[in-house]
Amino acid sequence: MSLNSHVKPALRIRLITVVSAFALLLQIVFIGPVRKADAKSKPPIADTSSPAEPFIVNTPRTFATGLASLLGFLAPTVKKESPKTEESAVEPPSPATVQPVPFLPAGTAADLAALRLDPKNATGGTDLYSRNFGWGTSLVGLPGRAGLDAGFGISYNSLVWIKDPNNNEIIFDPDTSNVSPGFQMGFPVIEAAYYDTTNSRYAFLMVNPDGSRTEFRQVGSSIVFEGGDSSYRELKTTTGTVTSKGGVTQIKVTATDGTVMLYTWDGASSRYYCREIKDRNGNYISIDFNGSLMTDVTDTLGRVFTINYDAYNYPTSITQTWKDTNGSGSNTTHTWATFSYTNATVSATFSGGLTRIGPANSTTVKVLEKITYPDSSFTKFEYNGYIQVKKDQSGGG
């Protein structure tokens, strides 16, 4: 018998053994160990103390990654996060555990800023937590240059009574609405500066057209104030000092797109009113006031919208002068909106012995009843004894 007849079978056995071992090694590295199914095994019980991890089956690996993992050079490709402990878990506070915002001394609307910034008193849209009903519509709207359209609207917020738990008071219409209680028309208004004792800095409160409120907080001791919301607007005082009420007579508010709003101080109402809006291209909207009453709005194209008032300073209509015959005829007055009013009788009951800062029961309050639009459509409002809109009805047109 030749040597080859003894060597070849042995060599075949060794080769088969090596190939089998190498195949098993590749299976472990690239696919993972194969486990036999256990018919009696039960599915794992989910651990409710930590978020469930995704279960990954046959995760593909590259040769380099698999070899490096085998040799211990790299960490596993899927990293297991440690369960969150009670100390490290961050849970959003429930309404019952929200810390109250410190109350500022009563006196003016600006002094009530912290109270109105409390989420329990949030306005600017329907809010289930604060139980506010929000409504709004455009009153004037014409396309302008570069997106700076000429127009403004009106909004309503039903939270016209807010509670001051520190002084045990219930306060009526703290935003000093400019149409009737709960209704705001026009552009943002900035109230007098106040000192924020919580953050040890001065601040301004802006009441936006939709009724929402934004606090601007001083940066250090500079003239710059940053918006506390996500709009990234910046407020700068251009004249005077914030250490006294009305000490600052002019304010500029800049948006992220370069639009600048110019505000001037009105001492009678202790507020700053927007006099001009100018975009980065120089297009503008100018707003004229008689004291705290907005009288005219003019845009870059010279279009003028006039707000008319009755003898008691309630707005009655918004008008604009047009030209007949496609601009070549005589002047005519176009009415954008007409406001009608009625009287509502106060019949409000508050528990807890609260001191009422507002109209007493049986007092009549003038309220907005109806808005009529150019196409004769309208929105009509009905009120309850708390001088809140309980029903709005649309019709006509």
C-alpha cells in the first residue's frame, strides 16, 4: 500500500474539520449563535420599569466589524442603556404640581404680568388647562410688497376673570381690551416695564393680537431684552431708562427675519403702542394713534385704513377710501367691518370670599354684539352673567 493511500483520507478529515470549524466561527461572528427552540419556553415578560428595547434579529455585520468584535477591539454595535432610576427620570409636571409664578404687587396691568404668564391663566387660543376659549378673524387684508401685507384682525379670549391667590382677589379684564372685554384688535401692545423679583431683572410684557402674552427679559444690565417664547424676538430700549415707569419712551422689537417694530410710550394708558412695522427691504406699515386709540393704518403703497369710534371710544367701523371706475372716478368709502354693541348685565358668583376687582353684580357692561363684513356676512355673540361669550353665530353673506 502506498503512502498516498494513508495520507489522503487523513487529510480529508482534517480539511473537513477545519472547514466546519471556520463555518461555525463565521456563523457566530456574523449572525450570532443559533439557539434551539424551546417548546416549553415562555415569551419574556416586559420590564415595565424601563423602556422596552427593540429586538433585533440577524443584524448584518461587515467582516471588519465582526472580526474586531470577536477580538474585543470594538464595543457591541447595539448599546444597552441602563434603566432610568427614579432620581434620573425627568417627568413633565402635572398641573397639580406646577409651581405658581410669583405674584407682583397689584396696581396696574404691568404689575400683574407674572400672574397672567401663569399657565393657569394662558390665553391666545383655546386652552383646556386654563379653560380659555379663543376665537379670531381677519378684518382687513390686502396683499403687500415682499409679504408685508396690509391688514389686521380681531381676537377674543373668554378668560376675562383671573384669580390672584396671593391677595385673594378676582380681577376683571386684566389686559385692558381695546374693543370690549376679551376682544383685542390691531397690533401687539407692550406694557410698562416691571422688576422681575424671581430672576432679579427688569422685563416687559407684550400682549399679542391673538391675546397671548410674551415676556421680554433683560440681558444683564443692558438695553437688550430677549423674548421668553420661541419666536426669538429681541426688544431694545432706544431712549431713557427702565428703572422708572415710563422712563423708556421708545422701543424697537426685531424679529428673526429682520422685521422691526417701533413702539412709543403713551403716558395716559401706561403702554407702548406700535407706530411702525418695517421689513428688511424697507417696506413699511405705519399706525397712527390718538392717545391709546388706533386711528389709521397706512402701508408702503399709500393705502389707508381708518378706524372710526363713537363718543365713548368704542370702535364702530373700519373704512377705506376707494376710487370708482378702476381708480379713475370719484372717491367712495369702502367699509371693511362694522361693529355693533349691546349691554350685558353682570351676574357672577365667586367662592372663597374673593375681593372683586371689576364690575359688581347687576352692573351693565357694554359688549360687542355683532361684526358685519363687506359681503354682509356677520358674526354675532351672546354672553353669560360673567360677561363671557357663551355662543358665537355666523350668518349672512
